[in-house]
Amino acid sequence: MKISPTDLILNPDGSVYHLNLLPENISNTILTVGDPGRVYKISQYFDDIEFEMNKREFITHTGTISGKRITVISTGIGTDNIEIFFNEIDALVNIDLKTREPKTKKRRLKVIRIGTSGALQEDIKLDSHLVSDYAVGLDNLMTFYSLPMSETESKLSTELQIKTGLPFAPYIVRGSAKLIDTIGEGMIQGNTVTCPGFYAPQGRSLRLPIRFPKLLEDLNYFHSGDFWLTNFEMETAGYYALGKLLGHDVVSVNAIIANRMTNKFSKNPDKVIDSLIKKVLERI
């Protein structure tokens, strides 16, 4: 089936619209960060950089480290940007951009998100590293896709909606078990809440009153068996859901730079993030 020019938008040079990339510009292993400035904090450890592209918040560097070809891309903040990133990165490897037809043989990418996060449990220490086992989406992205959930995931979704009183059921999805084991070895293994904003959706109030003032408390206390919510941020659920739907291996790891239960913030977040970057680069 040929994909229309308005569904798959290409630039005059044949590159995908937002990322401004061609298939040869990326590797099979892709590291992602939210902050465009963090791309350089990763690529500084490359032995060489063969390709660079700057387009909006999407900055791409591809190079090698110890003989391994790696791509790092910034996505900006939020699952809306993750949707753009994932659809276009998948198009680069699984759609023939000249014929506009999906390829018969699909290519499976390894996508590793390196991010920052706030802890939801008092016993999760500042400056620690956490790998997300499950992600809980409080955003509405999966309203527009058909994401299959297991019986366990559906049960957790229903219980969480009841507990928080949210007017919608969150979506819940697990990351790549293989990458969780290899990239996340020795890290805290947690379940990450993905929020559609930084202030009210994460229980913060400045001048505006918030609709769910007990949200932070509800997320902190929620558990089902041995399933607890450990941290929250703004992208992981989008990564895990789209990775599952498109057939890619995805894992999200976070530097814990804040603890919302103790109201403490890391004194040196850059150092914590840098140590996480080095840990990931050693394991890919």
C-alpha cells in the first residue's frame, strides 16, 4: 500500500519531515534525550562523529564508540514529540521512502532513553539511577492508537483510575525485558508514571489551583500486590507504547534528581546525568 504525501511528508532532499534524516544517517542503536543540549554531553564520548543534523528541537549525532555505530537524538519534552520521533525513525528503516511503501522485511531498532525524573517514594535516593519496568501513561496519546494491554496491565489501569479519580483510564505497558536486564543491571527497577505536563499533572501549583490536589499522595500510596509507582516524568509511556506497536526494543533509564516526597533536589544533577550516560555507553 502506497502511503500518501500528506501522511508521509518528506523534505525536498527526501528526508523525513521533522527529523530531517535519511535512512543512512542513523544506526540500529539510538540513544534519546529530551534536552537538545544533552546530545553533546553524549557525543563528546564518541571516538568520531560522522553526521550531525539540527532541526527544531531534534538534534542528531551519529558516530562510533569502541567500534560501535551509535546515534543520539534529542526529542524535546512530552509524548507528542515522542510520537513524531518514533513514527519518523520507524519510517526511515521500515518504509521505502522512494516508493512510499512499507518494506516486507522489518528492521528492529534498539532505542534507549536517557532522562531525568522525580521520585515518588521516600526511600528512592537522590542521585540514583532507575530503569523503568512498566510505564503508566497519564497522557492521551494512546487514545488515538489501538494498544493491546495484558490482563495484568488492564487490571492495574482500572485500579489506578479508581484510586486517583481521574476521568480516564491510564494506559500501562512494559519495556523491553532484554534491555531492562542489560542496560538496567544494578539500577533501581521501578514503574514510571508519564504525565502530560510538568505542573498540575505532576501535582505542582504556582498561581493556578489544581483539579487533583491529592494526585501526588494517591500515586505515592498506590500499589497492587508488589506493584508500586516509583517515579514520574513526561515521555517513557509514549516510548514503551509506540515501541511495542512498531516492533522495536525500548528501555528508559532515569537519573533521579528530585524526590517529591522529601521535597529535595539534587545538588549536582549534571554529575548524576553524566554518570548515567557513561553507564549506558559501557553497556550498549
